[in-house]
Amino acid sequence: MPEPSHTRLQVDERRHQLVEAGSALFAEHAFEEISMREIAQAAGVSKALLYHYFPSKADLFAAAVEEKTLELQRVLEPDRGVPAVEALAQSLDAYLRWIEANERMWAKLMQSAATLPQARDAVEQFRARTRERILAELAPGSPPRPALRSALNGWLGSIDAAIIDWIEHGDLAREQLRDLLIATFGAALLAARQADPEIELRFG
């Protein structure tokens, strides 16, 4: 017999409440510094109920990362029908604004990616989806030529390093960083074309 819709909604709301409580703590502390008891206290529930929804702290962390990643993917959607370069500028601007609003969460995720498989997988999946979106606009068809794929992967990795520097020093305006990232994107495409003149790109 199907579960009543109001019960399902209550379950979803409770799960979201627990994920939000975990996200707030993960944004402030290292993964290993937080206990499930502390998360349960922050959420205002018993530890038993928390374990009912999430068998381990790693499961809760993975759910928190997934929720934030999906939120970010929605934020990054550019306007339909705009040229590829303009769409990239819109997405980068939205990405940097989101990081400004979620700076600690993003920084902790980057730190955790070095040691936690859940965080590393989330970062890699996010980069892969971003790369596929760019390729769908610039170079339709599959698979991409190796030089283009390698150049885009290198550029996507460099974004994180540039943003970490931006957060750490705070001496570059968001618009300046956005324009810098767009310029390095163009340089990556140029380098790919120099390595493989047969690469065809569509910018319209």
C-alpha cells in the first residue's frame, strides 16, 4: 500500500532538516572533529533518529555535499539561447556569487576532497558535468578530441586553485576574477588548437 503523501513529505522535510544541520557543522569544522551526537543536538533530534536516516557520518556528509552540488548546478544554468562565451560568463559569475555566500562550506569541501572519497567524488562529478556542458556548446559530438578534453580538465582544475587564492587574500573583485577565468579559458582553447589544429569549435 503506498505511503500517504503527507507522511512522505514529513520524511523528506525531516531528512532535509538533518542535512541542513550537518551542512552547517561541516562548514565550520573538519569532518573528523564532528560527532553524530553533536549533529543530532544541532538538529534537535535524538541520535537514534539521526542514525535512522543516516547510518554513518560519512552518509550524512555525502548527502549534504549532494544537496549543495544540486543547488549549485541549478544556480549555474545560463540563459537559454545565448552565445557560448556569454553563457560561460553568466555561469562563472553565478558560481562566484554562490561561493561568496557559501564560502566556508566550499572551502571545507575542497579541503575534504583530499582525504574523503565522498567529497572527492562530488568534486570530480561536478567537474565532469561542467566539462560535458561546455563541450556540448563548443564542440558537439562525441568523443571530444584528446587535446581539447585535456585542456578543459586542466582549466577546470585551475579554477579551484584561483578561487582558493581569491578567498584567502580577498584582494580581487569578483568581476576581476570572473574575467581572469574567462581569459584563461580562452588561453586553454588556444593551446588545444595549437596542439591539434583539427579541433573545431563553435562559439555562436
